[in-house]
Amino acid sequence: MPTAVHQLDDGAWISVNDTREVTVSDLWRLATDEFCSCRLTDFLSEGFVEVAADGPRVEARVAGQCIRCGASGVTGWLTLGRVDPDTDTFYPVAPGAIRRSNRASPGSD
């Protein structure tokens, strides 16, 4: 069964299978050099720009800023969680996890 993923409230929430699951205004740790030059980016998420489901993964590009250096912009595709294909249950990435960009866009190698 396909996973339905949508932005709600002008990019403030992500809905997965018609349930609000992920919100902005969280502080995430990013291990990527594409956003800023900090070794680990302390990223304050401010809005979802694009969302997609790639197989069981729910991914998004997110606007925000690094609270260490002040850089702002949009991330690459980040995994927000996974949907169990048997139960359609959404499992978010652990809040303290270090996130990395997956690739240029969902579905690409």
C-alpha cells in the first residue's frame, strides 16, 4: 500500500497516512557539510519545503538555520522516519539521532 505524505499548515507539519506525525521547531543534529561548515550542525527546523515517501522512508527537505554559526537555508533530503509496510505504522527517527542527507532526491541512486 502506498504511503500518503503531505505538508500541512504552510509546512509546519508532515502528515503520514492522514495523521500529523512530524512538526518543525525542533533542534536536529546534522552531519553534513552541505548546509554549513560546522562539523555537526545544530539545526533549528523552521519549515518543510518538500516531502516524499521513498519506499518505507518518509523524507523531507527542510528550511532552517544552524544555531552555532547562524547559516540558514534548506537541507538535502533527510529521513524523518519509516512506515512499517505490514501495519502502516509510522516510526520517527529518534529525536537525538544524528541525521545525514540521503541523496539529491527520493528515488535516485
